[in-house]
Amino acid sequence: MTQVALTEDAPHVLLVDDDARLAALAGRYLAENGFRVTCAACAAEARERLRAMEFDLMVLDVMMPGETGLDLTNSLRAERAPLMPILLLTARDTPEDILAGFQAGADDYLGKPFDPRVLVARLRAMLRRAQPPAASAGPLPLGAASFDAERGELISSNARTRLTGAELSLLTTLAARPHEIFSREALAAALGLDDVNERAIDVQVTRLRRKIEPDPREPRFLQTVRGKGYVLKPGA
């Protein structure tokens, strides 16, 4: 296990990349900017680190031998592993590649080569989005479930539904102003996505609907407003 930096109160990043030179350079820069960093060279090593330690964030290369970053992201989300924010890192950054990353459950996507200052900024933004939201008037009813914005939890029959960082940020944004239409551009800005990733909002909406809608194909609460965007309409 490679520990690049050890600062007790610093956010802990799991950096997974089979390019040892890039991992060393990125890890050193992250350490210099206040992150603890643990490195892994493949998905199997990443799983070992996840079993042994707790992390606040993961930076994950997509194109790795064996299990790819997309495969690992899909698997972690399906296994209901702790839903730490995941940033995918790859030279393949076409809109189709970016959408595939979000569909797998990633929270952000950064193409190679990258400016390490941008990586730090993206990770800090992901940490901010993962923080519990400000207090609200009370849980918002969504049929059999309710969304507690103060705790950042979706609760149904006393069971808590796990939300990814991006899903939580999206639902919190919509819940702050129910019945108001949000454009994709506004939601992308709220999630810290750049213009090329606005289409990824549709992916996050689809994922969120699977968790809050009785029938995601006929959404009652998170509705599409043709030509304008999305609106959250809470109710019993």
C-alpha cells in the first residue's frame, strides 16, 4: 500500500491507476493540497484498500487491465458499497464516454491529460456536494418515501435508501424549490458539471427516479417539462 500523505483531518482519496508515474505525480500534488492519498494499481488492489480503510473520495482510471474503472464503478454501486463520490479519469472523454461513466454511477469525469489544479478543484467540489445540506422545514413527502434534506436521507418504511453524491445533490437542489422548473444548465451548474456534461443530467435523473418513483417509466414526482427541464412535485 502506498501512502502518499498522512494528515489526520484531511479528506482521504483512493487513487486507482495502473500508470505508476501519473499516480505518483497526481498523488504528490493532492498531498500538497491537503489530501491524504492511498494508491492502487488495479481494481483488485482497490477492493483490498476499500476493505481495509475508509475513504472520502475515489479517483479511478477507466482503462485498466482486467476489471476496468467502469466495471468497478458499476460493481460498487450494485453491491451497495459505501457511496463515496467517484471521479473517473481517462483519455477517453467523448460525450458518449462521459455518459457511460455517469450511467455506471460516477459523480464526475475528468479527461487526460489534465491540469492537477483542475483535479483538486473537482475533488473539493465533490466534497462540498457530499456534505449534509442545510436545515429545511421538514421531510418532503414522495409517496411512500420522504426526503429529509437536513440529514440528506431518503427514507421509506423506516429504511434508508442510499443516494450517490450526485443523486443527493440533484434531489437537494430540486427539493429546495419544489414545483419550480430547473433547466438542465441550472442543474448541471448545481452538480458542478461543465457544459459538455449537461446531457449527464438526464442520466442522473433516470437513476434518481429508480429510487423515488413507484414506476420510473411514469414519474409522479420528478417530472420532465418538455423544452424547459425538470421539476419536483412532492406529494403523498
